[in-house]
Amino acid sequence: MSTVEMTPPKPVQHWAADDYARKGRFVSKRARPVVDLLAPKRGECILDPRCGDGVLTEVIVAGGADVLGADLGEELLAAAAAKGLKCRGSRPCAALRNGVRRGLHQLRRFTGCAGPSS
């Protein structure tokens, strides 16, 4: 029986944090109404799978949720971490590809968030 090695996907594009702030800000602006509709609350565990520089992640954290930002761009992750946000590379996203239940388990493991049990 062989084991399967999971390697994170290689980024197709490279985003510098300052370029993302100028050219990619439309992503967080367009997603903001969705976040407002979902109204994140204290005690919720949320994965922001393409957090970029963390602008929208900050909004979710301000609602009280325990958030883990994930992105393939190391420079973007550094910008998000500089804002005091919890963030990781692509591993949490890979965990979600293995199924929702396992993905939630991995999210809890990475964030330390208890969240709902199902």
C-alpha cells in the first residue's frame, strides 16, 4: 500500500502586497456585502481561503469570529500577519479538499477554535 504525498499547488500568479492593495482591492470590496449578510459572530470558526493582504479578514475578525486566513502568496500572508491576523499557507485549503468534515477538523486544529461539532 502506498501513501499519497500532498503538495501545495504552485501559484500561477505572483501578487506583491502593494500591487494587491492597488489592483486587487476590488475583491474585498465586492465580497464585503456577502460578509455583512453572513454577519460573523463570536464563537464561529471561519476560513478565509484566499485572504490576500487580510483587509476583508479584518472585517470578519471585528465581528468576533475566530478566523484563519490562507493564501498561496507568501508576501500577502506576511501583510495579513502584520495586521495581527492568524494566517497560514495553502495547507488549510488542501485540507478542505479532503471533505468538509475533515476540513473543519483541520481548521479547528490550525486555529484552536472549538466551533460547532458538525
